[in-house]
Amino acid sequence: MSETPTFTPRVFSGIQPSGGLTLGNYLGAMTRFVDWQDRGTHETIFCMVDLHAITVPQKPETLRHNTRELCAGFLAAGIDPERSILINQSQVPEHAQLAWVFNCVARMGWMGRMTQWKDKAGKNAEAASLGLFAYPALMAADILIYKSTHVPVGDDQKQHLELTRDIATKFNHDFGVELFPITEPVIEGAATRVMSLKDGTKKMSKSDPVDASRINLTDDADTIARKFKKAKTDPDPLPGHAEALDARPDVRNLVNIYAALDGRDVGTVLAEKEGKMLGYFKQELADLAVEKLSPISQEMSRLMRDPAEIDRMLARGAERARAISVPILEEVYDVVGMVR
Ligand code: AQP
């Protein structure tokens, strides 16, 4: 009997440069990435997934700008390009090469069931790009081209990670190997799903046409305060425990954001703030958000003054990433039967 292989403990995660970073990306993803890096138990690889961004139309100059700005966001939030590998996906071609192999492993039915595909393609699936449909196979390749063992993400990515596990399992089974690990999704923290400020049942999203629905990491203090002030809520005061927020999704969202920004759990926050009116709480929330986010946005603008330095950093990241991804792709090609 063959022994189960042990995989290098390795964390991978990515963010699309499809717009500016939101508070949802920051709390649901970025702060978790920094935790993993600082824990030092795993190799950490973080990626600007520019190939994912073009599954919907992007203006080339805007995409370049957003990729650099996202890189500045990673750095400003605390990702250290020495301790972590920081890359943009298109500079590591093995992602796309493995994605093709996975396109041939994944089944049409699996892809058709993805809620993100149904949401984004909507009723007009005929007009959506083939890339949007195949998106989860590329995401599986992003993760598995490094044989990543752990992937920290927001709650919305859960289904894509299950699909990544299905692809790894099917590949290993079809070829009688144990080449890929069955990656663990890591969805943790007080803000795994930050909701729109205008609709507490809808995810805060960088491509939402309504800017007031989200906090952008580049928003200034006045804008942050105004957006929280105008966030949808109800006239009741804050309750003393979390269950009482079950029927109040808009208020629950603001409390979750407060707890995540303050590094405390929702129960502790509510025990302290019970009975406060929402107008007052929104002001406190705005002050806390400005305190936490303005050093990040200031650092992002400083870094964006030297885009050539960002490009150099990304080229160096790609070199380090390829030292891992090239041998893994070769292993895959050998297993699949490619002559090389
Ligand atoms: N609202 C959110 N709450 C918590 N986590 C979130 N993430 C995104 N939105 C929230 C997490 O951020 C990481 C990167 O996501 P992404 O930007 O690559 O893709 P997305 O999930 O599709 O995010 P958007 O903002 O909705 O982008 P668009 O509008 O371009 O589709 C992931 O870990 C995600 O879970």
C-alpha cells in the first residue's frame, strides 16, 4: 500500500483587481492573510488574480492601475513581500496551464451549479464569456499549482473551494496518484460576509454600481462617515445579544463590521453597547473605521507614487512563485501523458 504523501503546509489566496478594494475584501480576506503570514506556520502566497478579472470586460489601463493598487493594498495591510510571495497571476503562466488540464477534469454540470456563475451570468448566460463559466477551474489551478493546503477566504467562496476539492479528488482518482492535497478552506473571523450598506441581505461588492453600498479602502474620512450615517438600519436600539439581530440583517452587518474592526466578538460588543441608538452607534463605527483604515489608505497612496517599484516587486514574486509552480506543472504533465 502506498503511503499518504505529506504536503508542505502552504497557504494561497487571491483577490481580483476588478475594482478598488472594499471593506469586505479587507475584513473577509486581507486581515486573515496577514494573520497567516504573521503566524509563520505555513508558506504564504498571495495573488492579484488579473486573469479572473477579465472574465468580465475590463479597460486595459484601468486593469493595470487596479492591479498595482491592489498590490499597494496588500503591502499597506501588512503583507511583507519577503515573508510572503506576492504575485499577479498572469506573470506565473503555470496557473493558466494547469487550468486547461482542470477544464478537462471538471464536468459541465459542476460548473453550471456554481451560484456565482448563476448570479453573474444572470438570465443572459448565452452572452456571458466562456471564461466566466470556467472561472472555478482556474481558481482550483491557482490553489493547486502550489499544492496549497489551506485557503483563507470569505464565506462567498465556500462553493468554489468545494469544487477545488472535487477537482483534486477526481484528478488523483482518474490517474491513480496522490498528487494534489485536498485543500482546507479557512473561513473565520467576525466578518466572513460583509454585507451591502444599502441591503443587509446582499454581499458588499466592489462591482456594485451603487458606491454608497460599500466602503472603499481609498475613501476619505468624510466619505466613510457619510456612508455609515446613510447605511440602511431601523429605529430600534441595539440589543444585548446576537440572536436578537437575526431578523435585523442591516444592523447585524454594522455590528459585525464593528466587532471585526475592533478585533472583538459580537457578543462582547453588544454587551457593551446594549440600548444605544443606531445614530450614535453609526458615529462610533465611522470613527473606528477611519482610525483603522486611514493609515492603510495613506500608505496605499504613498506606494502608488512609485508604480515601477510595485512592478519590480511583482516580477520578483513571480520568480519565487515559479520555483514552486514549474516543477508541479511538470509533474502534472508527466502524469497526464505529455511529451516534454
Ligand atoms: N463582502 C465580503 N465579505 C467578506 N469577504 C469578502 N470577499 C469579497 N467580498 C467580501 C473576499 O475577498 C476575497 C477576494 O474576493 P474577490 O474580490 O476576488 O472576488 P469576489 O468575492 O467576487 O468579490 P467582489 O468584491 O464581489 O468582486 P466582484 O464585484 O468583482 O465580483 C475572497 O476571499 C472573498 O471571499
